[in-house]
Amino acid sequence: MRKTLYIIGLSAFVFSCTSQQNVKKSSYQPKTPVVQAKPPVKTPAPEPPKPKITNEHGVEFFTTNLADPTKNDNTASYGSIVSAKPAGYKVVKTYFPAIAQNFRQRYLILHYTALPDDKSVTVLTQQAVSSHYLVNNTGDNEIYQLVDENKRSYHAGVSAWRSDKNLNDTSIGIEIVNTGFTTDATGKRVFVPFSDEQVKKVAALAKDIVTRYQIPATNVLAHADIAPTRKQDPGPMFPWKKLYDEYQIGMWYDEAAKQNFLTQAQVDLAAKYNDASFIFGIQTALQKFGYGLEFSGKWDDATKKTIEAFQYHFRPQNYDGIMDAETWAILQALMQKYPTK
């Protein structure tokens, strides 16, 4: 009897285990494999072929711009390419030119020589001063080049404009033959006019330079602008407005904007002329526009000479160095038109 019961129990246990295994097998659901979508293969855009370097009689030139002219960048070379020649090695231009570059020539500075033609040539070629170009007053169609544009000439001296200093490093200088000024009985400077032939030469030369180097209007300046306490050239007889109107060179204010500022300028000058805070405001405006002027809150000599330089350029009818309403209105109109970036 025991044996019979043992057999029956064992049979039930085996049946129970078998049933559980069947249940487990029947409940298994195989996982469907997730197929990851492959990212699309990006085909790199082919680089545009770089313009070729031209070679003339063994001298290399590259005159096509690849950089961004809106940022005043330029890869073009106006002159032969200067390259190293390391002993035992070969410098190649397989990857020339890199886009990240711009011109050294960021300013154009105009001067007068304060000398006649022959002495101007001698001084600018044989002494410790120079300029890239000299515009004579002999009535011909020649313009003398004295220094390679890719090199510094010694024309600006101690100088500043906006955030830049020592502008010999970043400028091209044009000297114009003109004897400068004499002083009349009242002590006023009387300047010598420029001939029409000279002005046409200067305009054509300046237009070529500012176009090639993309020099902005704010960087076409007088020597007096960048060194107002030391220099007067090219003085109030130089026709800046003519260059602006007829050749689109340099800065000039809009008459309507000047008129908008004039009434308030008259009120300011009448009520606050000697207030230190007002003088400080004038000095701040002159400095913000570009002039290298220290703040004093006084009508000191440096401030007077800076106002005088501003008047030579933008208000030549009266260049007494005194801040009057028209000069103040012109300065504000220029600051509105050519804001500091």
C-alpha cells in the first residue's frame, strides 16, 4: 500500500513540474530587435578651387580676394608676394592663401610739405621723413612714389585716432607740395590754396588707394587730425568736401543733421560755455569721434588746438579754435553719422 501511494505521489509531482515548465514556455515572448536608423552620410561640399598665383619673370603675384570684405579683410596682394628662402628647404604655396588676414594699410593720411617742389623731393627722399606718395605742383600728370605701399614710411610721427596709435604702422601717407601758411598782423594763420591740378591728382590717387585697401571713410584723415597739438596740415584750404561730394572719399556731415543740432547747441553754448561739466562733455565728444585728447574740464591749449584741427577739416570758414554753436552742431552730426564701433 505504501509503495502504491509513493508511486501515485511521485507521478503527481512529475506532472506538476512538467505543467509549470510548459506554462513558462508558452508565456515566453521573444523580443523584436530594434534596428537603429543609420545617420545620413554627409558628403562634404567640395572646396572651391583657389585662384592661381601668377608668375611673371620668376616673381609671384596674387591679386584675388578670398576673405570677407565686409570685415575689412583681404587676402589679395598688391605687389609681389614676399616669401622666406630657408637654406635646404622649399617653401611651397600648396595651401596659400589663408583666409584669416587683412591689410596693414588701414588709414590714408594727407599732408602738405610746407616746402616748394624741389625741396619737398629732397627732404622726403634724403632725410629722416618720407611718404608713400608726393603730389607735385608742376602742372604735369605725374605723381611721385617714394616708398613701397607694403612698407612703412615715416610721415605720421606720434599720432592717434580712436583706438589706434603710431599710425605709421597702419597707414599710407600722401604729401602734397604746398608752402603751408604765413601769419598776418593779427597773428592769424593765412594758408596757401591748392591748385586744381593737385586736387585732381590727390583725388584720383586717394580713390585708388581706399578702393584697393577698403579703407573706411572714418580712416581718411588729415595729419592735423591724428596729431592736433603738433600739426596743421593739410590745413583749411584743402577741399575735403569736394573729395566727399565728387569722389566719395572721406567723411562729411549732413546739413540737415547739423541744423537739427544747431538750436540746442546755441542754447548750450550760451548757458554753459565755461562750466567744467560742459567742457568735459565737449572733450569727451572730440575723443569719442577720434581725436587723441585728454580730459581736463578746461579750455586748455590742447583742447583749443584739437578744436582748431577739427575746424580745419570740417568747418574751414572759421578755424579760431573756439567751440561755437556751429562747430558743436557739426561735431554732433558727424558722431551721429559715423558712430564709434
